[in-house]
Amino acid sequence: MKLNLKSIQFKISKNFEFFFVLLLILISIIITQFYNSSKNIAHKEYIKIFNNIYFQKTVKNIFDNFSPKYLKIDHIVVPNESMSSILKKYDVSEKEASLIIKEIQTKLKINTLKVNQKISFTINKEDNIISKLVFPVSKTRKLLFSRNFETGGFLAKDIVANLNRRIIYKEGKITQSLYRSAIQKKIPANVIVEFARIYGFQIDFQRDIRRNDTYQIVYEVFEDDNKKIFNTGNIIFADLNLSNQSNAFYYFNDNGEEGHFDINGKSVKKALMKTPINGARLSSPYGMRKHPIDGYNKMHRGTDFAAPEGTPIMASGDGIVTKASWCGGGGNCVKIRHNSSYSTVYAHMSKFAANIKKGKRVKQGQTIGYVGSTGKSTGPHLHYEVIHNGKRINSQTLKLPSGKILKNKSRELFEVSKLKINVLKSEIIAGIN
């Protein structure tokens, strides 16, 4: 109650001072008008008023109040900053800083602050005492620490935004790039990234997309009552239409099965084949070895599979042939780009399969050539390489998820889910939902 009474007294005092000044000004105007014929007398009256000590103190008080007593600070965290260093920057004493840090640490650990995190606090400019501090925990949660002037400590309040789920449908035509088109449609950047990830093992976004290709996307957002979006959720439907060919995926989550699946219930998650040849044996693994022809130790950056000449060689994954020609020591070889990150190489072929040439799109398991012993080779075999971001890696230790196909009960549930998504999408387009 002491604080409230003081506040009331301060307001009354402040209002009285303001009223008094107005009254003095009014009196001065009346005096001026009344003694308009006698300027010397009016001037003397003005001098008396403005030389009045109480008048001078009152005016000073009013003008002092134009400069706020409290300073509001919104600090954006930069690398290697701590709460202690931030508060020190604004001349908060070590004692005061220690008090507020201790209060915060009772609620959460703040050993490491997140870069670009906004920490807001209000300090008294006279003594640099913190009256309020807001510490963000997540996009939807923040902690408010308010000064308890009776105890000298702080009262903590957990503020959580009440969010609502909303489904958004967007479609567009690609004129320059998918990313630019999606940004123009005001699709959040993290949704675009997720969209690209879904198609990552089927589409090379730099080479496979053509002008006027189209896309559709249905995704979740979580927003407050004022329609401010705090976060995005799953992409529940995606379709990248390339050269009038649909490539639709549906989000499905039930009984441990989660992810995006095509219309036939096949997972978007695909793996490159570790052994793109049937009936072969691993004759030389990835790693250091004595070269069978050159005779010195050399890094073997692929895997050799021995097999009879003419044995079919398969594409280990969907992709585009970037090379089908002579490769020096590799003899006849084929190189396939699977996406922007992964490529594979198949060397020492006796010949190429029909229609296998640069620019040809191939499917996983498709025959691309036949085992031979061309180039630097001591016998019929396949030299197989996996290249990730320009670096050759061991194909046999490569861990990539497989393209699982939903079966039995999971497949039934997926079909129901797919139907619901299609209906929802249609309703949104029609403006019903």
C-alpha cells in the first residue's frame, strides 16, 4: 500500500504543479491585457512572475519530466555475450546484475545465450536499478521478471502465447527459381527448405526445374489470436509438377510410420544401392591398397565388384546421366547425378546399355551398362564410386534411409489420410475451409 499511496501523492503533486503554472500563465495574460496601455507596468509584472522561486522550481520539475525516469532497452545478443557482459554494457552494477542473473537461473540455464536473441529490460536512469526484464525462452514462451520494491527482489511470471493451428495452401509458377517464386508467395523460408528436402533425392533444383513448372504446397502454421505466426509445422501435401508430370507427396504419421509418401505409399526417403550389380563379390574395398597395375600403395576411392563380363550394371538411384564415355584409366564409365549433393560413378564397362547417354534420366535399378575390363583393369569387374559434395566416400558404410513402402494396416490408414488431405486441399482452394 505504501507504493500506491506514494504514487497517488506524486500524481496529485504533479497535477497541482501543472495547474499552478497554467494559472500563472493565465494571470499574466490578464495582466498584459489589463495594463495594455502601460507597458512598463506589464513588463515589471512579468519580471516578478518569472523571478518567483516557486515558479522557477515548478517549471524545472515539469521539464525534467519530459525526460523519462526509466530507460527501456532492447538488446540483441551477439556472439560470445553473457548476461553479465550485457548488463555491464549498460552500467548496471555487479551487485544488481548478480541479483537478476540469480533470479533467471532459478527458472532456466543461461550459460550460453542464443545469438540474435532479444533481451528486454527497463532500468532507472538515476541509479541503474532494473525494474523489469523480459527473457525469451522460445518463440512462444518468455519469462517476465518484475521488481518487488518491498523485498528488493523480483517476481517471476511465465508468459506463454496461446497458439492456434491453421492450414495454408499456396501454389505458384516457377519463372526463375523455386526459392524466388516461393518467397514471392510469402512462403516461410524454413517451409521452402523442407519442401526442397522432400524432393532432394529426386530433383536437382538447379538443373531439373524448367521455366513455367508449377508447385502446390499445403502446410501448417501456429499463430496467436492476432494472426501473428510464431512457428510453422509439417508440410502435409507437396506437389512439384515438372514438364506436366505430377510428383505428389503426402504427410503420414501413424503407428511409428512418419514422413512423406507418394500416391502409392512409397516413402520419399530413398537410399543409394550399396551393390548396383547382382551376383558379384566385393573384390577390393574402399581404402589404401597396393595398385594391381602401378604396383605402389595408393588410395582406392571406390569399391570393386568382380563379376563375369557382360553382367548388367544398375543405376544405384534415380538421377541424370552426366557422362557416358571413355574415362581414361576408368575405361568406359557412366556418371549419374542423383541430386545437388550425391553422384555415383560406374567404371570399366564393356559397353553402355541402349539409350544411355549424357542428359538421360534413369531410375533406380535400371540397367546402364555391362561389366567389362576396359581402362586400367586386370579383369572383369565394376569400379563403383559414391561422391558426396565433391568428395568420394565409402559406399559400403554410407547410411541413408530406404524408400519403404507402406503395407497392410498402415497402407489402409495412409489411404484414408490421403483422401482427407485431398478433400482439405479442395476445400481451401474453393474457399470453403
